[in-house]
Amino acid sequence: AIKFDDLQDQYNDIWGINVTDGSLQGQNPRKKTSNSNNFVMCAVSIEPLKARGVPGPLCDLIANMLDAADADGNARLGREDAYRDVSDVRDDLQLMLEKPSIYLYDQDMRRLSTTGLQFGGTLFGRKAELSTIIDSYRRSAAGGSESVVISGKSGTGKSLLAVEVGNYVISNGGILLTGKFDQLQQGKPFSALASAFNQFCDFLESNHALVSEKQKLARQLDCVLGNDAYYLTKLIPKLATILGMSICCSYHDENCVNAQKRLQWLLCGFVQVISTSFAAPVTLFLDDLQWADPASIAAVNDLSLAVNPTSQDAHFFFLGCYPNLSTLSCFGASVSSSFVKTLERALGRTLLDSMDAAVAEGLLDKIDDHYRFSHDRIQEAAYNMMDVLDRCNYHFSYGMALAPLVDEEDGFIFTAVMQLNKAGPEAVEEKRQHAIVADLNLRAGKKAMEMSDFEAAYSYFDNGITFLRKKHWEEHYALSLELFNLAANCALSNGDFISLKLLSQQVMRQAQSFEDKLNVMYCITNSLAYSSKIPEAIEKSLDILSRLGIELRGRESSVEVCVKETKDMLSAYTYDELLNMRRMTDSTMIMAMNKLMLAMGQIMPKSAPHVAQQIIQLSLSHGMSPASPLGFAHFGSYAANLGDIRGGYNYVKLARSLMDKSGSRENAGEIICLHTQVVSYLEPLQATLEYHDEGYAAAMAAGDIIQASVNIYTGFISTFHAGVKLQKIREKGDEVIKFMQERKVVVFLIPVQCMQNSVLKLIGIDEEPKDNDAENESILAKNINAKAAHYLQNLRKEILGPIWCSHTLSVNFALVSFHSGWPEAQMIGSNGSFREFCIGLVSFWVARSSNDREQWYERGKKSKLALRKWAETSQWTFENKWFLLEAEEAFCNSNFDEAKLYYEKAVTSAQNHKFVHEEALACELAAYFYLEIGDAINAAEYCLRAHERYQEWGAIGKCTSLFEYFGSVMNGCVASSQANAT
């Protein structure tokens, strides 16, 4: 049996305390007196226990039990983490018995992160961490200010560790202010700060032994802050009592430019006054920082920086706690659990346990196997709590850990590179890593280009360049050249000509051969074309081709000659032989073909057929290259334009097959565009609309803005010609105009604007056309010939794209255009055929009343014959137009019976082939015809039919103008009908 006195002696011996005269004496005593029995308890050291070999976690368990018993004063910070029930003690003891290697013996603290104190599991021994924090506090007490943030998952003793620090602060004469952020108080600025300072003021006010210190504090606040201290009382109500209510009666300006900054400055002043008044360092402890509002975070930062480090009296130390969510915050708002497992494998440590604990706390949500921050503010807090330099190191380590896994899943390359780029070149630890990160950016940029995201691709290439070392052209030439070349391509696609110029200058200066310079030379030439500097683009293209051994200057041949010579050249090959021809392998010849391909769109129109012929000739001699399909596509277009529709179709079809077989999509936009223009003469026009969208998407995927513009422009025009409802055409027109304006594609922008104005006029929205700005006018003046400029000027002023807007005005416009030299259509397609149709209608109309009847009649007849020939290949698209021109010709020749027949045939054909707008037009022209020959009843009937079809199309404005013109005719018909009835 052990006597009580012996047990008491052993207890005193172990804990190093003595009981004499009712008082406790020991190291760093913390006294507490119970009102019931005057029992005095002391916070004792567990070091003697450890010295006797008792395991650290067991010592900590005993200390926690004592903390739990200490229910007031200094231990209140730890009440949340201290034991509340003996069953908790039993559970921990059971863990120590079952898994002593984990829970009984001391852990290796060197494995902890260097940024903050982060705990991956339940941790009992924390001597090293306590020592680290106390050392930081001592430095701040010696001069200046420091901050420590403790992070870890729930139950790892963050708050209890902070309590021990607080005990040390108080026992060494420091001032401890404590506050806790709450999830439900996030909307209230400075909630935890206000609580901490208010408790301090309340303590001063209620403690009569501190009257002199309180008065000293009030005097110094008045001296340092003056009347501005009033604003602090709004945040800290108890401060008003200390300062006296008279301060609240003074005049105060409520119109401070930045009230929040002012309040932060006042808090800094308040802390300095507290520290100097009591000649003690001030420690501010804030728990649950994840719920902190932005204003509080900014105030804490200001307190850490603004407390005068040169003052010998004012010292500030900040201590904070928050759950460790830094890893997740580095990857955005959410991550999948599968990715977290991959990251665990890459980093070699457990992450899911801490995330599940955060879910239990409400900091994270787990939805559909994804972890998400329950609020954006939590992510921001977790991310911003990390030191900037440490944050960069985190990002870099995550990126490098994921780098070996980028081939496992497509998305990993972007995730890894994003982490590395957020870290920046400064985070690179080894010389070899510069090239590794640059190459990863190169791979990510290529993938982004495949996805048609050229802005993102440029960002990757640009970041890759920034990671390269100073002598990268000598050490990593191939990597550098590819990064700069692809960045130049993306800059061109994005319209960033300044970046393109800078990148090109580097390549032109550092490239080791002419061939290595060709890509940026290609980009520079393209940029000139995109900027509508066509003459300069032509000269550069000709110069480059000349250096490659291909001379195009002076090689102008007629389209007819080029088409005949090329047909003769191809006659020796079958379709299958051409499709299965060998590939071109000569690198110089491939570059020459690429330049010819560029020249196809930029050389003077008279040379373009020769360029197509040259591409086909080189393909037959040296094999097919990615440029070969483009040559065949242009050749097919020229053949179709000369009347060989089916022959031209065979060659554009071959061009698409060659493109698909080669796998190259660089010229897909242009090839599809040419193919669509020819196909529109064989297939129903409505069925070809989707081809324009395909061509636009292909061009954008290749970064070819010019061909994207051509496709979207021709697609817009074709929707009009196909009879799509006007409201949909208007919406598409708005999209096209926005696209052209953003990329400054002026040459296509003006016709689109003219057509859109016509659409609005048909709908019934009368808007004045907007003139181009000075920059666009300058571009037009430099690059469009006089006839074309005059044509566009008339088009812009009259708004007369479609003939439906106002027939009389259309005639006047045709007169002006015809005598000034209406530009001849050089390109086959719906726009060219419709234009020919309109010219025929206007020509026959004018021929009936003009002195130049023969000239206008012949022009109209030429158009009619063209439409009749096209109707042979596509009855669906062209039959109704041909019939209508036949009717107009018969009307012009006073062959009224034939005219009646063809008008009705035109109406029926348009109806059968779903051209509602052309059905309406045929009815309108028939009404004019019957009105002219004095048949008011049939004129009224056709007028009503035209009105119905225009209304169906959505042309409300046209309906109005139609009734205005035929109003008197309709009234006459009604009067005549009533007279007959009586």
C-alpha cells in the first residue's frame, strides 16, 4: 500500500513544485483559485516526466488532461482541443496500446513542411514546433514584428499549440489578444479583430488595479490618433469608455476617400500605443483564419508591416491557425478524387484524409467524386495565407512531380505546366530544369493549337521562352527555334502583330539557315496581308519564291491558257493515280510549295492561275505535299468558272481527298471554301450551308484568319441566297461583323455591312449605314483599285445589295454600276451566280425603257444563258432564276403569253425548291408585268401572293413598301369588284 503522504512527495518530486503555507511555487506558475475550496492549481511542466523516459505523447496526454481541468483564464484558448470527457482519454490510451509506433513514440518532426506547421495526422509531441514559434516571438519582442501561421487538419492540436504559446507570452509579461473567426460572421468586416480588441478594452475597464495604465493609454491614444480615434470606437465600442464620451461629440468627416485604409492605419496606431504604454510586446492570436474576411487579412498584413520596427518600445507578433488546404488551393476551386490520388502518388504523401476531414468541417464539399471549396473566400484565404516565395516553391514542386505523368492523361500536361508557370523561372532549382519546363510548355502549346485555342497556346509558348536561359540559342537551338516559330504563328492568328514582330526579329537574328527563317518570313508576309498591305505582301512573297528558285515575276497567263495546259498535263493520270501519288520529301521543294501556297492568296489575280499550275506541276514531278490539295482546289475552281462545272467538281473533290489522306489541315479552310463554291452549282444551295461552317471551323483550327473570314463571309451571303428567315440572317450578320471588326478584316467587312443594312431595311429597320473610320478608309485607299473603290462607295451609300429593297433604286444603282464598269465576277459560288441573276433582271428592266436598249438587252441575255447552263447541273438552285429571266426577256420583247407562262413557272419552281424570297420576287415582278399590260386583277393577285411570301420570309419593311406602291392598284380593284357586283 502506498501512503498518501508518500504519493504526494513523489508527485511534488516529479513536477518540481513545493507546497508551503498554502501557496504553490514552481516554474512559470499559473494560479487559479476556486471559490468553493480555495484550491490553488498550477500549470506544471512535463519535462521532468520526459527526463525520466516517459514517452512524449503520454506526457502530452497528461498535460492535456490538466488543461481540460483548467477551466478559466489562460487555458480558454485550448478548451476546444482539450479533453472534455474521460472517454476521450481512454480512447487515446487505447490507441497508444494498439499502435505504439504511431501514437506512443515521438514522431520525426523534420518531415513537416517548411512553410507553416502542417500536420498530416494526429500529432501529440510538439516540442520542436513550440520552440520554433517561441523563437519567432522572441525575435519580435527584441525588435520589429513577425508572423506565424499554424496549419493542419482538425484534431492535430493547432489551437492547443497556440495556447501553449499564449501561456509563454503571458508568463513573460507580454500582452495577448485573442479572437476567432466564424463561418456565420464572414459578412461582418473585422469581426475577430474587433472582438480581440474589445475584450482587451473591457479587461482594462473592469480591472480597478489598472486605472493608471488605462489613463496612460487614453492620453497616448489622444496624442497619437487625436480625434480620428473616434473611428476606432465604431469598431471597438469599449474603447469609447476608456477615451471618454466627449470624443464622440466632435465633428467627424464621413467622406474619407478610403475608409478601410484609414481604419487599418488606426488599428496599427492603436497596437503601437498599447505596446508602448505597457512596455510589452503585443501578440494577436486569430483562430480559424479560413473564415476571415478580406478586410481583416489586409489589416493583419498592415499590422505586421506597419508597426515601427525601429521603435524600442512597440513590438507586434501575430499568430494564426487555419486548416491545411494549401495543396488543394493551388489547383483551383475543385479537383477530382482520382486526380488527388494521382497527386498523392506523385508527391509520395497522403492528401485524401485531410480533405475528408475538411469536408466534415464544412470547408470543402464532395460532390460527384469532386472536392470543391464550399466558398471562394476559403480558397482565397488558404492560397493567400502562404508566403509568396513558398507558394512559388509549392507550385514548382507540384508541377515537377506531375511532369513524369503527363502522358498518362491528356489533361495532366496542362495541369503540370500551369503549376510550373505559376511558379515562374525564379523557382527553378537546377540548370537542367529550365529546358525541361520550356519543353513541357512547348508540348502544352501544341495541344492547345490542336484545340484551336491560339491565345492559350501563345501563352504556353511565351512562358516556355521565359524559362529558357540566357544562352538558350546556343545550348538548345532546336527547342528555341520551335518555341519562337510556334509563338509567331499564334501571334499571327491572334492578330498580335507587335509580338509577331519581336519574335520574328529574334529568329531572323539567331536562325542558322535561310530555311530556318522561312516560317517567320511566312508569318510576316501573312501579317502584311492581314493588315491589307497587299502590295508589300506581294513583293515579299515574290522575293522569297525567287530565293527558292521559283520566279513568278512576268509569268502572267490567261485563265483559259493555264486551265488548258494543266488539263493536258493531268490527262496522263487517272483519279486513283493522282490520289495515291508518292509524297514529296525534298525539304527545299516543300518550303517552295508553302510559299506558293501563300502566294495563291496574295499574288495579283492574273498570276494566281499560273501559281496553281506551278503547284500541280511540282506535285507531279516531286510528289504530293500539304500544298498540293490547294493547287488542285484552285484549278478546279478555275475550270468550273470557265463552264466545266463537273470537271471542276472532280478536281475540288480530289483536293479534299488528298487533304484527308495527307492528314494536314493547314489549308483546310481554303480548300473547303473552294470545294463548297463549286458544289453549290451541283447540290441544292440549302444543303451546302453547313460546308461554310465546316470551312470556318477548319480555318480557325489552323489559325488562318483570312480563310476563316472568307468562309464566314460566303456563308453569310449564302444564307441570304438560300432564303433563310431574315431574323436568323440578321443574327448571323451581327456575328460576322463582330468577327471582322475584332480582326480588322476591312475588305470583307464593308460588303457584309452593306448586306446587313439591306437585311435591316427588308425587316423594316431603317438605319443609316455607318461610314468606316479613317484607318479603314486608309486601308481601302491603299489596296483597292479605283473601280472597286467606286463600286464599294456606291454600295455603301445606296445600301442596295439585294434587288428586293427597292426595285427602282436598284435600277438606278445598276445604271451607275454598269457605266462605271461593274466589277466582273471572277469567283464561282452562290454570290457570283446570284450577282449574275440580279444583273440579268436589272438589264431586262432597263432595256424596256432605255435608249441603250440593245446593250442592256444583250447583257441580260448573257445572264439568262448562264443561268440556263447552271440549271442543267443544279435544277434545284437555278431553275426558278432561269425561268424568271426568261419571263423578263419575253416581257422586254412584248411576248406577253410567253411571259405569263414563265412567271408562273418561276413562282412554282421557287416554291417547290424552298426559295421563299425568290417566290416572293417572282410574284412581285409578275405583278409589275400585269400592271404594265393593264390587268389590274392579276396584278393585285400576284401582289397579295408576294406580300404573303415576303411576310413569311420576315421582310416586313418590304411588305410596307409593296403596299405603298400597289395601293392605288388595290383600291381600283376593290372599286371595280364592287361595281361588277351591283
